[in-house]
Amino acid sequence: MDSDLIPAREACRILGISPATLYAYVSRGLLESRPGHDHRSRVYRRQDVERLAQRKRLGRGPARGAAQSLDRGLPVLETRISLIRPDGPYYRGRSAVAAAHAGATLEDTARLLWDCGSQDPFASPPGDWPARVAPLAGDTSLPPLSRAMAAIPLLALHVPHSFQADQPTRRAVAATLLRQNAALLVAQRPAGPVHHLLGEAWRPGDAAFANLVRAALVLCADHELNVSAFAARVVASTGAHLHATVCAGLAALSGPRHGGATARAFALVEDASASHVLERFIASRWQRGEDLPGFGHALYPHGDPRAGALLAMLREAPVDPGKMCLLEAVIEAAAKASGRKPNVDFLLAAICWTHDLGPAPALSMFAAGRLAGWLAHALEQQSLGRLIRPRARYTGLQPDADADVPHD
């Protein structure tokens, strides 16, 4: 057995609980179990069990709440932007899944998230690139996120400081930035609705593909205080320019445990397609203690509704039947091995894989859509005028412990 995988008896010992309580923890999503070698027993990841035990040792009350709040725990601030429910995210009380099905665009979603009312911040076109930005914006040798993060600070030099502007002006700046970011991600000039811009860059003339992109952008637009949104919101609380908040979000998104999950999900499908026995490949991976990138979501233990919506659309799209059949086999094998369903990262990768694209466009779709949410959080935080400055719970060497240490 992998040293990181332990049997139920050991998990119960570490946690100080009964087997019945252990199974209750699994059903509530506090722990995950995997098949043992005999396929009748269950095993658990030691680090997950020890992390849960540490949380239990913290005890109840403010200290425990503070320690857990930054790891999908207690809420840390109030927002009117989005709500996560079992049937998916809601943007200002409206279902994101329903909006995607109804044909909403990213621009429609941004107007809602930014609470625009009668204002249309997209009324004016974004214009062409400034002279100092144009060479960078068209440099296709750069990775998409790197190109965007390099150019956006230069774009800030050409617009008013957003913190000092009134709310309509801030929204207009945000609208231009939303379309400029999408254009930077595909090294194009900013023009027209974002899903058309991305669709034409990746698969010119493919209206069905552009419609999939549109839905993906809407479903990725916001997801409450995810890592990148929180990073952007913290920066916004300092009074920084909207462009700086966007760069913070892009930097956070670039990590393999956030936006980079799309590339890992794409690689899983690629590896599965090359395996001789797909089901055995998936099951063996899971039994070895390796993860299945793109499957499972801590906030949706019964399945990610955003992924369900995109999968339904992908099944109706005119894609290679062989590719779609293999994709369905991966989903089925993952469910059989782990009990997990695909999440939105997997579907972004699946859209790209079935349309003969590489993994990079999946992350670009995520970044283009999520920018609307980052800007919503930045606008909301700046309107509050408060700095986000949490406190840390120190667990290191105490000052008095150093008093007896001899010094040369």
C-alpha cells in the first residue's frame, strides 16, 4: 500500500473516532476514501486525515474559526456579488447555469456582476493598442497569461486612476479592460464580444464552438471568494488601480492548483487516450494515490453543475464521435474508480481536446471569463473603502524560548 494511504482503522486512531463517524465524515465531504487493494476495503490519504485531526485539535470558538476560514471554511467577508449553492453559482441572485443556457454573453454577465443598472459600460469600443503596448500584445511567442500580465500594467498608464473615479467611470474602465484582457490572451486586437473574439482566434467560422465558449465564459465569470478573486480583492482594498487587481488575479490563476488544473485535466485525457485499457489506467492511477485532475469539487460533493451544463452542450456539438466516446469513457471510469464527477476545469479541457486545440485555450477561457468576477470584487471592495488586513495566529518559537540559547 502507498505510504500515504492508510486503512480505516488507522484513520480512526488518528482522529479518535469510531468507524461510523469516519463514514459520516466521508459522506459529508470532510474526507475522501479510495478503494483498497481487495476492492472491498477503503483507504484514506494520511495527509488529509492528519489535517482534519489538526483542525479538530484547534478546538471550538474564534481561534478555530480563524484558523479554518481561509481554507473553504467560515466566511471572511460579506458580498452581494455571488452565492454558491448545490445547483451552481448565482450572480446577484440569478442562476449562472440558467443564464448560460439562455444565451447570455460575458458582457451581459459583467453588467449584472458590476451592478450597472441602466449604464452600458460596453457602449464605447475599446480602441486599438497604445504604441508601447502593441508589440507586446501581438507577441505570440509569449504564453497567454504572461502576455496579459506584462501588457496590462502598461495599459494602466493610459487611463484614469480607477480608485479616484466615480462608479460609472470605473465600470467603463473595467469594460475596456475585460475586452483588452481577452484580446491579449489570444494576441489579437480588442474588438466585439469576447466569445466571438476567442472563437475566431481558435476556430474561425465555427459558430457552434463560439457558442460553447460563450457558455464557458459565463459559467467561469465568478465563484465567490476563490483564490484569485480574494487576491484581486485584497489588492483592490489598498486603493490600487483596477489593472493592478487584474494582474493579481492572473498571477493567482496561473498556479497549478488553480487555473493550471485545466492543463492537468487535458493531460489526463491525453494519457487516457494513449492507454491500452482506459478503465484500468484510471483505476490504477486512483488506487496509487494519484489525483484525477478535473474531477471532484469541494463545494459540489454531488457534482459541479457548471460542468454538467457544459457537458450537455458538448454532447450536442458537432465534434468527432470517436473523441466524444473516449471522453465519456474517461468520465465513466473516473466515476467508477473514485465516485467523482467532472468539474468545470475538466470541461474546459474537454472542449479544447474535442476541438483539436491544445491545453492553453482552456486556461485562457478561464482567465477571460473570471476577469469579470475579479473586477466585480474590486469594484465592490473599493466602494466599501476598507483595507483587508487579516491577522495571523503565530505558531512558531516564542520569544522567551530564545532567552536560554547561548550566543557566541
